[in-house]
Amino acid sequence: MEISKKELSTVNEIIYKNMDLWLKKLNKRIHLKLYALVYDNNEKLTKIVRVKKTVPASKGEPGVAQDIFPEVDLQTVFDELRILPADEGDLPATIEALKGFLDQQCYKSTADYKQKSAEDKPEESEIKAQPESEDTRLLYANHFQYLGAKNTHITLSYLLEIRNVDAVSRELFFSRPQFSFLRMSLDYFFGNYFSVNSKGEIKLQDNKIQSRFDEDPLLFNRRMSRLFFGKMQEHILSNKSADVPEFNNDLKFDYSIHSLMEQMDEISSLPYENASPFGSILFLHSKAIDLQGLIRFSIRFKETGRILLDDAKRIRKLLELTNEDKDLYLIADHRHIYGLGEVNWNLQHSTLAVRLDFNGLSKLKLVLVHTKAELSKGGELIVENDKRYYRSDLAMVEQPLISLSSKNPRLGEEGYSSERFMKLLENTFWKDQSTAAHQSSIEALDLIVRKAREQKHGTMVVITSPDTAKQELTTLSKQSTPIEEKAIHPDHVKFLTAIDGAIYFDTQARCHALGVILDGNAKPDIGDPSRGARFNSAHRYLHKLKDSGDQKCVIAIISEDGMVNLIPENENEDLLLATAEEMIDLINVDPPDLDKLEAKGKLLLESSIVDSEWLFKVGKACLDKEMYDRAIQFVSHAETQAKSEFITASQYNSIGNCYHNKAVLQKVESDVEQDIIKLYEKAIAMYEKAIENSLSSENWNHIYNSNLGNSCSYLFPILRKDNNSITYFHAILDKAIHSLSEAIEERKRRSLKNDKQLYFKRAYCLQGQAESEENEANKEVLYRKSMDDYNLSLELEPKDTGSLWTGSLWNKSLIHEYFNELKDAVECLARALVNKNEEKFMKKLVKIINKQPDLILVARAAYTAQTGSASLPPELDKLYEAYLGELEAFDLEGVAAAKEVLSHPKPDSDEELDSN
């Protein structure tokens, strides 16, 4: 027995929301997408669902979009995620194999990329300076055993794509997974976040899945922090190598017996002589500490005088002796502080070294420290005692493992990372045109910002083009300290930023001024009242430059605790999601604020990372408000942005609706038929994709077929005018009739109410086929089929007086006229005339009556039956009087009989409508 769609949707939403919340607690920029793979008891893949965050349908929290793939094929997911195929060309056959497959493939991809980067390092003369990698995502898979509502035992395997992960965390995740906090947390989330039964299965109770320890995401992250510190303490104790990747995290609760996090947190909470704690402890295995030459001790305690790690007050005092710039640390193993010393790193080899940095009150950072040969610099060949040695430089590699702020873990640096800053500079000043020279300036500016962070009172670093810098510093000369333009030694930056105001650089890393007080015009939509004066003045200044000729500027805002905000914001998916929500709200305002829509729409349309799901939502909102040009902009970008992603049937249907409605509108406003044809063709292509991507169990397939037939029915009359496209004309007509028939049959299968429009449209298309048919026998068959559908359309709404009803009567009259059934034609025209006094109805009616004058009686009877009045329109009344005049000359009894019948008209009835 399979899990129901509703139950699966509920489980997926719970898993997604819990996971998204705790990942956002680690780093608010992280963006998550899940693929739920449902396996039965025989490990057969039965269903694939894509789960991701989307714009809420109404005010409230962002929703969760769930798209079921029409084909149960793991390859479709791999194609979406651009996962390399296995070496043998086979996909992982089992659930367990999937996790290992991703680990090995991604690890292999990382290793291959590094090797290629080393081999193909660009020369200085190359035009374009390429960043190391633009991929900010991680791929991971794990699973739950699940007990369904009807004792259904299945396996829910989840394949995760986690985006906006910093470079160091990605490197650790695949190259040194045993030191990855994120990987450990993911393994524990799947292993023991939710409560399980005796068989290890999670289950729904009252639409909830019980947490094992009654944790929320905050408490889960804190528990993970404690376990991770305990794991690092155990690694130090066992001298674990950092060079050999270990992908499998055993859920070891022995880690919880270690108290390293509590010991270090207590130290970090103690001021010393009113100063916050700063300094570092370097942890090594005890044998490594005793290794000859590795540690050069400035101070070494006697063995009996070593300080235990739980002696917080003594260690807090000793931290004042450390100096990270001089590579001077407190040296410790898993239990004791040995003394104060520096490391001879060229003797480290495979020895594990973990450094703990104290960065203020209750702020900790755990860092993995190792060395590697620096491939970018030349080595030196040395000959000693007839032996040849090649000496190369060793680069220090410091990989932050986890940061803690008041016991809450943080992954990467939310406000600043070299990777993000350098990308922002490149995108702002040299979009797709960065050279090696520009890259050198970017690296210099990155170093300046990192050094400015060491200034303990906060500051700002402003970067503009050289011309803008000169112009601005002339204007700001009275509220700054201008200097001769020159490069500043990075080590001097923290001293030069000690005074109030910003330090001002150009894009060539030359400093123009110190202590700059930035000005700008206050606007209602600029700034954040919850932030300080520094943040808001930076935003006002940025917008002032933008308003005065779109001058480009980047500002790094550094707070007292070393956190950095970069403006303008790099593309941030949460910001884009919020913008999409705001746009939908603005669209639904009556009337819409077009200026704000333009600005926010530009942000979404120019984004390279915005989620296609959000663009589709904005496009749909524009469509609903009949803003077709804007709707097409958004759905087109959504289609492009989806790239290799599976686009759902409903999304393709929305795109089709945008193009169809635009074509209908343009047909009214413009005579450029080629443009209109292209719009209908685009709509038809989208509806066909909707049908192709619709699920066999989906309830909306009749809608997609109906829309396809509708667009075809609008297109074929335009094509009929061109004799050169006769084959295409017939193909469109065939497609229209086929799709409309499919829609009609689908509605019957689902016991849905018959739709009069479907029959009318099919009748119209059959009539079009008949008119173009040369064989008379075939023509008659097509006309009769068309007549049947018009009758069905009229039967479904016998009292309707709308354009559809009138159109059916008009078209029926033309077919009756073809078959020389003039009485029936006249009756249809008279009824149509009552509903809509259209000139063509009257002309056709008069023409037929002039051929056969006695049909005026049929026309008058039909007209008065519907109106309940004996009076006729002047044109018909004139024909009636003329007919009576002719009749009086030959048949007085006939005249009296005609008048008697017509003075008591029959009421209109359904039966009369069915007379044909």
C-alpha cells in the first residue's frame, strides 16, 4: 500500500521546515531544496517529489512548494542537480548507496577541479581573471524509515541541495568530512532529531512528528555544538589525521561526556580588568606537544603545575599573553594547558592542530590549522652532501570549523567572507570584464577590509571608482581628512580607522581620505530603524551616488564586534523571496504602484540566482491583474532560470495563459498579424508542455487540453488568410479538434459537468475544417458533426443570452444555409438577433427572406416567442407588411390565419431550441 499524496505532503513539509529553520540558525543566507524519494519495502523507487520554499499564497510565512515528478526516474533528479554520472554509467541501486555515491562523486569532482586548477593556472597576461569556483552548494542524501497511517512501511530518502554555503564549509564537507560541523549535524538530524518507534520508524501524530528530545532548531544546534566540541576533543585525544576523509558519522553519544564547550564558554564569559576576552588556545595531542622542535615554548609549566581546562579564571588571565599575529598561543592537549609557545609548522606533517579563538564576550571560533605546499610560488633546489633537495614554501591553511556566539553556533560568516566581498566588487565594477590587474586590486581591498575588522570600535570602508573618489572628496573635503592618493600598508589600516568616520578607497586600492562623514538624502524606503547611525548613513550615501548618475559604490560596514555588512547586498535568496512577496502585494493594490513595481521587478529580472518558483508566482499575479507584458517578462525569466529543473504542468499552463491573453489583447490593439501568430504559437507550445508534464493522476489535464484547443481555435482563422500556410493551417485545426475532444472525454471520465465552451470551440473548428474541405461528402460529414456540437452547447445553457449562445445560433444558421435548410437558418438568426442586435444577423436574415418571402412568418414567430411582443424591428416589420400585402391580393383566409397565430406567440422552451 502506498502513502497518500496528502500524508506525504505533510511529512515533507515538516521535514523541510525543521531542517530549513536549523540551517537558517547556522547561517541566514543558506537556501535549501529537498528531493523526497519514496521507496517501498522492496527498495523500489515509487515517487519523486521536489520540495522548496516559495512565496506564500496569502499574508504569512513563506510556503512550501511540492512538485511530483511525472516520471519515477532518479536520472531526472540527477539531471536537475547537474550531478556527474557514475563511472560505470549506472545510478546507485540502493538507498544506502545513494549517500555514498554523492559523497564520492562530489569529493571526486572537488579533487578533479583542484587538480585542473593547479595544472591550468591562468597566466598574468590573460584577459579574464576567473574566480576559483562559483558553485556555492552542497549535495547530501540520507533517509528515514516511516510508518504510514495505514501501517504502510516505506523509506523516505531525502536528497538535499544546500546553497549559499561558504567555500571553507564546502571544502570541509567533502575533503575533511570528519571535521565538518554541517555534515555531523545533518547526520544527527536524520539519525536522532525525531522520535522513533521500536523499529526505528518516524510517524505522524496529529499532523506532527514528535521531536526525540522535545527540541526546537535552536536547542538542536546547541546540542550539536556541544557534541562537535566533544568530537574535536576526542580527535585531539586520539591524534586523528585531518588528511584522510571519513564520510560516515557514527552517532556517538560518548562525545557528550566531554565538556570542552562548557569549559571554553566559561572562559569567554569572563572579563579581565574590564577587558573582553581575546586570544587563542592551540590544541594538540600530548605526544605532539612533546615532539622535539614542534613547539617552541616561551613559558612551559612544570608537569605538576599544568593548568586544567576547567580552571577558567587562570586561563582567562593567561589569554592576555597570547598574540595571534606573532603566532603565540596557549598550548594544550585534551585536558591541560602546557604553557605559552609558538609552532614550528614545517614539522607539523599530519599532526592534528585545532585552534580556539576567543573573540570577545561569549564569542568563540574553532579553527583547523594545517600546512600545504604553496604551488603558486617557485621553490629552490638545494644540494647538500651530494643529495638534491627541492624546498618549497609552506602555506598556512586555517579552516574555521564553527563559531559560537552565546552558545549558538554559526557556520561561516554571515556578513563577510573574502569570497562574497570579492564577488561583490567584481560584479559591481567589472561585470564579466575583470582582468588579472583588477583581481590584484580586489585582493588588496579584501585584505584592507579584513584588517579594518581588527579595529575594535567599528568603522566603514568605502570603495568607488577613481573618478568618483576624486569628485566626492572635493565635495566632502570639509567633513573628512583628505590625503594624497596612495596605497596603504594593510597593517596600518586598523590604526587609520581609529578615528570617527569612514576610510575612502578607489578601485585601485588607493586611499583618498580618512574620517569621512558620509552624507545622503533620507528617503522613506532607505535604511533600517533597528540599525545604528553607521549602517543608515552608509545606505543613504550609496543611494545618493546612485541617484546622481548611477555612480557605483561598495561599502563595508564594520561593527564593534567585528561583524561586517556589505552594501549593496550581494544577491541573497531570502532578500529576493521578500522582494517577490512585496511585488505580489504591490500588484494586488488597486491601482498598482507602477514605479515601485518597476524597481523591484528589475531586481528580480536581473538576478541570476532567483528561484524560478518565485518568478512564476509574480508572473501569475500579473496575469490575474491582466498585466500581460509584465507577466510574460516574469514567466519567461522563470523558464530560463529553471534551467535543467523540471517545470510543472501548472507552471507551463500559466506561461501559456500569459501569451494567449496577450495575443487576444494585441489582436484588438494591433493589426500586425505576424506578432499575434508568434504569441499564439508560444502559448500553444507551453500548453503542449503542460500536457507532456502533467501527471496521470492529475486533475487538471482537461484544463491544459482545453487551453491548447482554445489557442489553436484563435490561430487558425488568421492562418486561413495565407495560402502559403495551408498545411500548417490544417495541422493547427487537427490539433485543436484533438485537444478539445481530449478535454471533453477527460471531463466525462471524471464525472465533471459538461462545458458548453468546449463543444462550441470544437464545433467552430469542425466548421472551419468543413469550409476548407474540397470533397463534398466529407464536407457534409464535418458540417453535421459541427452542428451536433453547436446543439450540445445550446442545450447546456438553453436560457443563456451571452456571446457564446449567440455565436452558436449564428454559426448554425450558416450551416443550415449550406444545406438549404432555410427555415431553420431563419429561426436561428431571429433568436440571435433578439440577444444581440448585430448588423450581420439582420443582413443575413433579410437576404434569406428576400429569397423566400414566406419565411418572414418563421422569423416573426421566433422573434416574438423570445421577446413576448408582437412588435418587430423596422427591417423585419417592413418585410412582414410587404408579405401580408402580397398575400392579401391572393389569399385573405391565409392572412387572417397568419395574424391569428402570431397574435398569440408560444413561450420559448428548451424543446424549441432542440428542434434542429
